[in-house]
Amino acid sequence: METFGKKILVVDDNLELIDIIRKFLRTQNFEVLIALDGKTAIEKTLSDAPELVLLDLKLPDIPGEEVLKRIKEINKDIAIIVVTGFGGEQVAVEMMRKGATDFLSKPIEKEVLLKSIQNTLEIRNAQIEDRRFGQHPSLEKFFPFLAHEIRNPLHAISGALTIIQRRSDLKDEILAQSIKIINEEVHHLNEFVQECLNFVRPPNFVRFIEVDIHEVFSVVMNMISHMFESESKKIRVVMDVDPQLPKIYANYEEIKQAFLNIVKNAYEAMPEGGEFTIKTLRKPDSPKTIEIAFMDDGMGLKRGNLDKLFDPFFTTKLRGTGLGLAICRRIIVERHHGKIFIESEENQGMKVKVELPIGRRLGD
Ligand code: ADP
Ligand code: MG
């Protein structure tokens, strides 16, 4: 993620610590502002509009909690990481409920600080993007709202869970299992929210670049092997690719998303294992187009369901969103002027064929 030149306001009254943090953050190309007390912190938030505030909760004048509240009132897009002294975890969790994105306990390690800043800025960017929309009027308003309402408590749950985990005896199997379940459910909800947002996110032509499709496959398959650890052992992957395949002009992130959705479906259709093939070729009768086929030999599709596949919310899965293929269609057809075809019979697997133009179009 691009963090170059992002403004960070460090609020603390410990000059020695400030000096260390300032020097370190500057080496990481952040612009660093300093406030030694709460009043100055609020003033600088108003005058300098930092992207992120690193806020010590113990300040000489105003309580940190009050400063947090004021900063959020000034601009709710300013991300806040709260810093507490030893044993301040409980307060920190409370602060996350009030809008802080993360917390750090003193003494602060540089790597931990950097990681937290990067995560926090990423979450902030996602939240800002969540609010920028245009097409599907009702869903486009509703999904970002939903995302916001779900994501914030989820962060708080994750934060609290980390503490429980740290302080618990994980040899207690029932406890360990329960923590695992909470983690998985939080993860599932995060994915659900992400999928809803992917569905309404507007096209971003700025990010059109030359993309090597085969490179996208390796990234996608790598992600899949993490998502489907146990199934992966039972699925044989065949890559039948044309080594001469030209690069295409595309939005890398979107194409990755579309392929990921297709491969995810294929893996979900083969819980007992099977064979999954990706085939690429330059379309013989139309050299300006590449063709990609994704084939699985999983459960296939019931007759009659074929024409509902691309409808948003159509799902036959217990916990599906029914948005995966709707997103694919949007990315491939609407944003990349490609085509997508599906062939399937019940218990005979599925073939998803995607055609994408190689070149740039006017207006892209
Ligand atoms: P979801 O995966 O959340 O159900 P999708 O839009 O990705 O939503 O898929 C919609 C439906 O299409 C799935 O619920 C499933 O019934 C069907 N489907 C998609 N891909 C496959 C596949 N490879 N094999 C069998 N059915 C599939
Ligand atoms: Mg899906």
C-alpha cells in the first residue's frame, strides 16, 4: 500500500519517546507532527489534517479518551491508534469501541508500530472507499453502511479476542476450540462484508495496466491453497497454458478478484476432491482476444439453475452470498468488455469460459 508522505500526528508528553518515534517514522517516509498535550493535538488535527493519530491516553491536560472523541468529531476518517501504559489493555479495548482502530502497549517495538500503522491506514482507506459509490442506488448505499456497522464491532471483537488468547491457558481444549470458532466466524463475516463491497465498488480505470494472466493464476492459486488447505490435498490442478499468451490490458486487482471467485466456486464444488483445469489460449478466430477455461469435475449444476447463476444473491450454498459470479460478470463483461460462458450438468462438473480482449480500448 502507498504510505509515502502520509501524515502522522504523535501525541505524547514523553520527549525521549517522541524523538525515537519521530526518527523511526521519518525513515519510513512518513511526515511526522508532534503534540505534547491534548489541546495541541486537537489544534493540529484541525490545522494539519493528519491521516493517522498515535495517541497516548495519558496526557498532562485532557484525558486521552476525550481527545479521541474530539478528533473523531473533527473528521471521522482520521485513523487513531491508542497507546497505553502497562496493563492498559482494558481501556484500550474500550477505546476501540469508541473509534480507535488499534492499540499498542508501551514499551513500543518499532516493527509492531510500523505494522500497526500500515494495517490501520489500510483499514482507513477501505472505509473511505466504502463511501464512494454511484451505480446500483439502493445496494450502493446499503452495503457501505452495512460494512461500516459490521466492521467496527468486528475489529473490537478481534482485539478483545487477542487479549483473551494471550491470557488464557490454551491447553484447555474446549477454550482453544471456542477461540478458534470465534476467529473463523469473524473471518467469515469480514469476507462477507468484503464481497458485498466488491459488488458495488465502481470501476477504477486508473488502475488499467499490462497484466500477465498466468501471473494472476499463480497468485490466485496460492491464495486458494491457503483458503482450502484440506481440500487442496485432494484436488489435482492441471495448468494447460499457452506459453505465448500475450499480456492483456486490464485492472489487475479486479481480474484477480474475478478469477478468485471462479476458482473458489470450483473448489467449493469438489468437497471430496477431483480435478481442476485452467486452460488458456489465444482465440483462433479472433487474435485480439484471449480465452481462459476453468474446468472442475465437481457437483455441477441442477438443470434450470443455469440462467440464475449471475443474479446477485442466487446461491445454493448454506453460507453463500450469491455475489461471486455477479461480481465476475461485472468485472469481465462491464469493465473489461469481455465475455463469460458457463456449461454445466448436475454431477458432471462445470466449465467457466472467459474471453478477454488483449488491447486497450478508447476511454479505458
Ligand atoms: P456463492 O458462491 O456465494 O453461492 P456465486 O455467485 O459465486 O455465489 O455462485 C452462485 C451459485 O452458482 C452457487 O451457489 C452454485 O450453485 C453455482 N456454482 C457456481 N460455480 C459452480 C461450480 N463450479 N460448480 C457448481 N456450481 C457452481
Ligand atoms: Mg462463490
